[in-house]
Amino acid sequence: MSSILDEYEDSLNSRHPVQHSSRLSAANIGMTHSGFVNVRLEEEKPIFNKQRIDFSPPEKINHFAVCNNQLCMSLGKDTLLRIDLAKPDRPNQVELGRKEDSRVHKLFLDPTGSHLVISLSTSECLYLNRNTQKVRSLSRWRGHLIESVGWNKLLRTETNTGPILVGTSQGIIFEAEISASEGSLFNTNPDQYFKQVHSLEEDGRPAPVCCIEVERGPESKVVIIATTRKRLFQFVGRVAEGSEQQGFSAIFSQNQELLPSFQEFPFNMGYSEITFYTPKLRSCPKAFAWMMGNGVLYGQLDYVKLDSLLSDVQVWDYTPDIDFSFNKPISIVLTQFHFLLLLPDRVKAICTLNGQVVYEDVFPDKFGTLKKMIKDPAGGLVWIYTEKAVFRYHIQREARDVWQMYMSMNKFDLAKEYCRDRPECMDIVLAKEAEHCFQDKRYLESAKCYALTQNYFEEIALKFIEAKQEEALKEFLLKKLNNLKQSEKTQITLLVTWLTELYLNRLGLLQSDEGKHGVFQETRDEFRKFLSSSKHKECLYNNRTTIYDLLASHGNVDDMVYFSVIMQDYERVISHHCQHDDYSAALEVLSKHCDEKLFYKFSPILMQHIPKKVVDAWIQMGSRLEPKKLIPALVNYSQMGSTQQVNETIRYMEFCVYQLTVTEEAIHNYLLSLYAKYKPDSLLWYLEQAGSHLSDIHYDLKYALRLCAEHGYLQACVLVYKIMELYEEAVDLALQVDVDLAKTCADLPEDDEELRKKLWLKIACHVVQEEKDVKKAMNCLSSCNLLKIEDILPFFPDFVTIDHFKEAICSSLQEYNQHIDELKQEMEEATESAKRIREDIQEMRNKYGVVENQEKCAACDFPLLNRPFYLFLCGHMFHYDCLFLEVTPHLSTYKQTKLGELQKRLAAATQTSKSRHRPAPKEKEEGGDTASLGKGSAGVSREQIKSDIDDIIACECVYCGELMIKSIDKPFIDPQKFEEEKSSWL
């Protein structure tokens, strides 16, 4: 049963019986298990697509030339037709005006399409510029039948050709230059000069120069290639910069010993033709094809070689159907991978890679014999003409099947280069290359290629396992792993685990072989690089238990520790070091990674062995550690080295308290206990610097009191009692230590004089009764001003004489007298101060100011005396209502509210007074007592209200007082009324 691929190829062959497919069938390349399915929904266009031009010439076409979209053709006897292919609807026809017996021999059009040279059969030449209609004769060229022209591609312009080379039928090469300008009065010819520079021969006789090409190579190199009927000549030389205008004569005269003079083939078919392939405009040709008698010589051009420009040269022999008697090749055109051969009735396309005919197009007889084939280097189009028609070939995606040819030639790099954008083809090439390398026992290269294919993973892996190539298998797995997507988690897990097992097996074998220590170290570095790969970190982390099991099963402890560090599984690393008594290494890992939880976990065991280093590490961690969680490690003392542990513990506790300012009660209580047991000298200093106020204390006072009492530190107990404000207990305990200490405690309750007196009496009683020192008792009187001699007399025994108290009694009497004198003096000063105040009040009542009748209000600038006004000491005068308006905006909300209430009360009081007292003046005099009484009671109320209003609005000048100073930062216009004010100005 035929497959769908076979049916598809049969359909292709039935549609195109003439075109030979260059694609390799599935049988040729082998069906691989690829993940790609290549389904074409529409038929692919052929590489060579022929199109007949819709053009019917009025006369037969003799010759044809096209360059840069400029088409020129010779029609009939005397007509030249020019067509700009960008404007095909505007052809241009020129009459040549030649003699009756002359005909056009050849047309030569330069690459820009600007210069046209017409060679006539009468050994004459004509010139026509694209921008002119006038055909001009090249008089210096007369007498030579021109067979070829080598254009200058560097110095040409639209009006000047620059130096060019011209080949004749007699084998002579001339150098010439043509200018389209009219020239001077004495020189109107377009040809500037025409001089011979070289001549070519065959078998000792002149041979026609069939083709000549001038190219610029790298490094100022000039290449001239000329062909005769069976010889190919090469001329290479260098032209100094700036001397290009001097022409090509120097190239022919330079030493040519390094290059052969020519390459010759025996057979001669009367003419030859050479063509070149240039990948880009204005670049050097890369390949050539020379059509001559023995076949087609084709190859590459290498401008670096010294012996010859031609490289990778091959000769394609003509096929048996090409018979020189009636079917000689006429023209040749070279493309990137093919050369097209024009025969009288057909076109053949031969692939330059394998020499196979891949395309053949037969033309019907109705169009006549094919005359010539020309390629336009600008557009890449190939033109063919007969006497009656013009055809054009489009070359589309010429490189589409080149990869297959390169693959069949085992040139896999080139094959991959030409199928980069076709993944299904790339997969086939890679599979073929992998199989080829496997057959050649280049297993590593094969593995790299297989990893890039879509072939079945299991088949490839088994292939390397059967060949016992673990290194190649590992390389394949690595490449395959790198090509997987992050979403393919199952495949990644499988490959990572397998690779780990392969690495461990390899390391185990190499470790047992002492002679391969270098290879072992290199493999270990590679394995560790694999473990630390960031791309597969997630997979390694999720499957770290499996990796640990594999490492443990192989006994690879070093790599297990390394893997633990990569996975940041520092707990496992530290446990490993501790199990091997390498506590310094464990602490180094702890300190490097600063994991607080690990510090809490491993500090107890480390503290037993290296307490100083551990405490140094804790101190370096600083506030990142919680000291309370380290207490289990601090109290876990061993019998050996306990003194060092205690000292280090105290050092860390002091660091927490004094440097980190830790306020946790447990830490301070623990430090207190350490001080009480091991450093009693520091205990009292700690209690003193901790502070005396309860808010500053961070230890438990009761615990501290019990601790100090248990160890008999009485002075410390006194200090704690003082902080607890238990002054009686402090004094009682201090009297057992030192009287001076008790005195300091007795002065502490400053606000409670009764308690202070009681405490001092205790001290005095102790001094008199216990120490029986009368002198010290008297000193107590001088130390405390609350005690009197009469307070301590009851403590003395009856036998004490008065001589001991004489001074104290006299001193007490003197103090009483002095206190009485001070009270008298204070009374006198108070009386005098009251007298001065009364005098000042009287003086202020009699103070006045003079106001002239022309004075004006400082606010409204109206006469002042028209309305009630205020006069300030600074000299400013205001109407009452003006001052009210000026002051009110600057008052606080509270004062504004109070002022409003006062105004209402004043208005009400005034209204009440008017309704009650409306008598005539006479009646007022007669009933003076009653009226005066009513008026006086109402007046007092109004006057008080006015006084309160004055206190608010007239307490100071609005222009000179604090109100003006406070208003400096306020805007002139209230922001709430800004828009209203703004609109009033418009």
C-alpha cells in the first residue's frame, strides 16, 4: 500500500513532468522518529518561474541587453528601443543611422544602465547615454570588432565610464574611457582615449577576447579575468590609493609569476562565456561559471590565494543530449546554487553542489530559436529573448532544498545553515549528523547532535548504553536537560537524578585509580558545577532528599557537604562537622550564613568546646540574636573548662546589657546571679549604674534582694531597699554596715519630713545607745535640720552632763532669734511694696493726653473727635468702631465669641437703663437720691462691661502691639475671600 507521501510525490511528478525534483525522498534520507509533521496546505512555487513579457516587437529582435532595470534591444535594421522597466509604458526609440551593409554585432550596457556601447559588424562602434537621444560614433575604436567590454565599477558616473577594458576579435585588449559630455571645441568625440594594454593568443595565434571582467578585491587588489574560446586568463595586481584614474596598464605590466598565465581546455566550440555570482550589489563576486567547449568550469573565487583566484573548481560535462552540431549551448547565467544553460530550444538548470540537472524548460517552436540569456545584477532577474518574444525568469527561494544536498554530502554545518528557519528540516539534518558521528565512533559529537533532535529519547539512550559510552550518554543527557522547558518538571527530575548517578559512578571509578587524579578532580569540578547550576536549582531543591540518598549510598561525604551548602541546608553541614568533632568548621558555617535558628540549635554543644569563639560569633551577630533564647546554651556547662565558660557567659551577658541595651528581665536576673556567684565586686557596681528609679530598673528587685541576702551582700541589699523605697529597712540594714550609709538613706524621702525625722532619730538613737558617742550624736543635729536638741535628749542616759549640749542649745536659740528677725524684715518689705503700688495706681488715674481738633483716626482717616475714640501711649488714635473692626480679625475664636457676648450684654444694659430713667432735669434734681441710686446700680454694670470690652480690644495698640507682629505671616487677603476680592477688581 502506498503511503500518503508517495501519493503526494506522484501528484507532483504528474503536474511537472519536465522539472526534476532535487528533494531527497524519505527512502533516501531514512524515516526518523521526528516530532515534526510537515503538512503543506498549498502547492509550493517552483524555484524558476518563467513569465513571458507582454511585448510584441514591430520588427525582429537582433540583440538585447539589460542592466539596472534599463532594457535595450536592437530591432530590425536601424532601430534601438530603450525601456525603463520602472516606467514600462514610456519606451524610447532611437534611430542608429548606420550604413546599409552594417548590422549590430553586440550591445554592451554598463551595470548602472547609463552607458550603452553598440558594436557594429563593420568594425565600428557607437555610444549612447541614457540621458540623451543622440547616438555618437567612437572614432578611435574604428577598425576593431568589439567582442567584450569590462566596465569600471568604481569610478563610473552617469556621464563618464572611467577607465574600462575592451576586448576585440583579434585578441587585443584596449583601455578606453568614454564621456557623455560634448567636450571642447577641438575634441567633440566621446571617446577620451583608446590604447592597447595587452593581447591574448591561442596556439600562437590571436584569439578573440570572448569575455572580460574587472573586479575590485580587498586591500586595493584589482582582478581582471579574460577568456578566449578555450583559455581563461587571470591578471591580479594592486593599485595604490588615489591612482585608480591612471587605468589598468599597470596591472598587466606587474609581475605575474605567482599566477598561471591561463587555464586551457582542449576543445573549442568557437566561443565561450563566463558569468559571475555576486551576493550583494557593490561587493566582490564569490563564484564563477565558464561555458566552454569541454563543459562548464565552475567554482569559487578566493582573493587571498596567491597561486590562483579559482578554488573548489569543478567541470560539469555536457549531457549527451547536447550536440555541438545542432544543439550547442548559447549562454550561461550563474545564481547562488545553480547555473542556467541556454540551448537553442530549452533552458537547463544545473545545481552547482552536485552537478545534477534540477530543471529543464523547453520552449515551443512558435517563438523561434532562443538567442541569448542575460541576468540583471540589480534585480536578479534572468532574461531570454528570441526574434519574436522576450521571457523573464523569477528565481524564488533558491536555497530551499540546498540543505538536503549538503546533508547527502555530509556537509552538515552548511546544511544546518540553510535550514535555520525550518525546524523540521533542521531535525532531519541533526539526526543524520548524529548517526554519521555515531558510525564514525565520535560518540560525544553524536550525543550533542542527538540531544537537539526530536528523536525518541529512549532509543538514543539505549543506543549509547549498548555501546558502553557513559561519557557520551552523560553529554546527551546534559544537552537534553538544557533544552527542556521549566514546565517539564517530570523530565527534568528524571534527567537530573540520572545524571547524578552517572557522575557518582564515574567519580567512584576514578577515585580508585590513583593514576587518574587529574581526571578525577576535573570530573568532580564538573559535577559540582552541575549541582550548583542555577537553571536546575528548583528541581535539585525539590528532590534534595533523593540526591542526599544517592550521595550517601556512594559514600561521597565531601560532595554531600558541598550539595548541602548549595541547597542552603546548613543544618546538615553543621551536624556533619559536629559529628566529626570539627567544631571550628561548624562555627565557621554558622558565622558565614548567620541563620539565627541554627545558632539557637547548635550553640549548646559548641559552647561546651569552643566557648570563646562562640561568644565572639554571638557578639558579631549583635541584635540579630535574641539573648533569651541563648540562655540554655549558657547554662549548659561541662565539668571541663567551666571557668572559661563562666567568664565567656558573663562577657556575653555584659555585651547584651551594656552594648545592646537589652531590657529583658531574664537577662538582667541571670547576669545578677552570675555576678553574685562569680564576680561579687561587679555586683554593687551593676546595681548602682542600673539606676535608682523604678522605671530604669530591668531586673527583679525581690529576686535581687533575695540573691544578695543569701550571699550576705548587705551593702547591695541596702541599695535594693533604697530603690524599693523601703527607707526604714534600708536604714536599719545600713546601720549594720556604716552610719554614713544610713545617713544617705535617711535623706532620700525628701517629700516626707516626718519620715526623714524618724529615720534620723533612728540613726541618733543607734549612735547614742549602740556606739555611745555623744559627739557623733551632736553631728546628727548638724546633718539634719529637722532634728532639735530636744528630740535626741531622751536617748541620752541620766548621767550625761549639760556640758555636752551647751553648744547645741546655744546654737538652737540663735537659730530661733534669727528666724524671728527674718520674719520681721519680710513684713516690712511687704508693707513698703503695698505702699508703692497704691502710689502707682493713683498716678495712673491722673495721667492724660491732649488731642487736637484736627487729629484724625489712624484707620479711617476721618476727624477723630466726631465719634468715641481711643488714645494709646504710642500716639496712635482710633475711633471705637474702627478699632473694633481692626482688632476683631486678629483675635482668637474664643475672644471673638466673648467679645460678641459682651456687646450683647452692653446693648441690653443700655436699653434697660433708658427705659427706667427718663425724668426731666428738674425732677432729677429734686429726687436726686433715688435717681442717683438707680443710675449708679445700672452704671456699674455698663461700666464693667465696657471695661471688659476695653481689655479685649484696647489692651494694646493694634499697629504697635503683638497683634501686628503675629499677623506678619498672614496674607493680606483672606484665602476664603480671595476669589470674591479678585472678581471685584475685574
